[in-house]
Amino acid sequence: MYALFWLLLPVAAISGWIAATRHFKTLAENNQLSNAPRVDLSQKGLANLVDTQPDNAVDIVIDKLEVSPETVEVHLALGKLYRQSGEVNRAIRFHQNLIEKHALSHEQRESILFELGRDYVSAGLLDRAERIFKDLLTTDAFKISSSKALVDVYQQEKDWRAALEYAEMYQSLSGISQKTRIGQYCCEQAEKIAKEDADNISDVKTLLELALKKDKSCVRAYMLLGDLYFKQQAFDVALKHYVAAVDQDRNYLSVVLENVVCCFQQVPQKERRLTLLANRSERNLKPATENSLVQDEHLILAHNKTIKYIEQTLEKTPTLSLLSEYLQLSLDDLGAENKKYNTKIINALTQINRKNASYKCVSCGLGVHALHWQCPSCANWSTIKPL
């Protein structure tokens, strides 16, 4: 409470102490506070109040600082400080009391309502927050902020269809790209449908293709489409999507590597080579070179091309998991003695991976053992990468 109060002082000094002090002086002269204890609202008096009554200081100031158009900013600042310090229930009561005051303008009431909606979100009362933010969508001042707030509400509720709708609304109103979120919301819907109805491949595919239409760099959508075609044994199409995913972010090669290796073994050599040529790392090949590579069967063996592909990725984005996979695939090319040492290295790397986090959020640094498309800590999307 002591720290909270000191955070208030500069806000109060800027936002209306002078007006409030004059107001109390007038009330005192009119004997309206004759039965209440006088509170010195100067900085020295407030400091003394904190020293003598640290647990009640803020409550006393709130009680004595009457709500008026001149002091509403101070009250809003207090409410925010309550919420930010974890005192959500107090923030809710505080804003509910403020909204009942009659001396406020429409704009000030809207500001208080918006803060009350944020209080409800912090308290987990999402249905109440939803009603407030939807009402504020009709206002000029809070249309953009409320659409963004509704995205967060529906995201918490895992209502991905509604989250997608309001993310597109917020993007349209604000001009701020939400393509990453929108693509992820499409993927979330697709995975939900796939779990509920495994035979509904059409809707799943439609949503994943929509994700790529909204966000061409959506690694997750490429990977999920790859998995979908892989299950259908359409290995050539699956491989194209896996390569497209890695083309967007090489960090994820270790995630799809097992299926990629299987695809290499199943896909006809010509199709395999053409798929790999779509990768950026090989787009500088001339047409004549491309044709000769397609015709040369010895250069497009699945095993060798997988090894080469991993080597290229290790040079750019090395990870422990990918190194382990590379060594495992390299065993066939080693003699018995070297194979024994490589096996020991692989086992050691496996132990390290088990003990340590396999993935890490590049935004907040959270380490996790499983791939999350939304960070459990900072809630950012597509920021968790394999180590």
C-alpha cells in the first residue's frame, strides 16, 4: 500500500491537486466538512499521512477527494494503480462507484467504463467485460480500443471465430497488422474441428488455406497442411508444404524432419527435386542446371538430399535437436569406429535435450519442453522456437 501511494503522488500533482485543494477549502468555508476530520492535502501533509497511517492513506484521500470533472483523471489513475498492483476487486468497486457520479461528462463515463471492463478482464469476469466493450464499440473515442480488448477477451475464452472477427475489425480500424494473430486463429479453429470430427477434412483444409491467405508466412498452417496430406499419403504435396514451412523459418526443420525424411523416401525423384528447388536456398540455380539435376538420379537420392538440406539449415540456424537428428542420419555413412563415437554423442545430446527446455520464447525467454504456438507466459504468437 505504501509503494502504491507514492506512485500516486506525481500523478495527483499533475492531474488536479490544486483544483481539489481549492474545492475542499470552499467546502470547509461552507461548513460542509465541519463534522469530518481535516486532511492536509499538501505534499508535506500527505507524506505525514503515509507515515502515520500507511494502510489507510489512499482510502482517506479517496474519501476526501470528491469526484468532479476536475479530479476524475486522478481517480482514474488510482483505479489503474489498484488493478496493476493486483487489487482487482478494489479497482472494480472503485470504478463502479465512480460511474454513479452525476457530475461527469459522457467522455469521462466512457473512460471509466473502459477501465471497469479492463478490471473485469483481470478478474476473469469475461462476460461482463464483453458487454462493456461491445457497448463502447459504438463510441468514437473507444471503438478501436474496445475492438482490441474484445480480441483479448475471445482469445481467453478460446472463441477463435469471434477472436478472428474482432482481430480483423481492429486491423481495419487501427491500420495495425494483425496477420499473425489472424493466421493463428484460423489454425486454432482448424485443429479444433479436426479433434471434434476427424472426417471433416474439407473444413480443416479451408481454414488452413485461409490462414495462409491472411498470413503467407504462417509456418503453422504449412505444417498442419503437410500433416494433413501426409496422413492421406499424398507425400509429394505434404513435402511441398513442409519445405514451405521451413522456407519461412528454418528453426522448425527439427519439428517436421521425421515426416520430411519419410516423404523423401516415398516421393518420386523428379517431384522431390522440383520441390526442393522451390526452396529459397536453391532458387539461384539456372534452368539448364535445374534440368540436369532433375535428370541426374545420383544427385537426388533421398538420404543424401536430406543430409544436405539439414547441413544448410545447421549453418544458418543451428539447434541441439537438429544437430542430434543430423548425427543420427549420418550414421550410415560412417565406419564402425566412428559410428560408435557418433552414437555416444547422440545419446549425450538426447540426455541434454531431456533435461533442458527443448523450446524457448524469443520474446520473453520462457523455456518449455513442448511446442506452443502461443507463449504461456507473454501470450505472443509464433515466438516459441526449437533450441
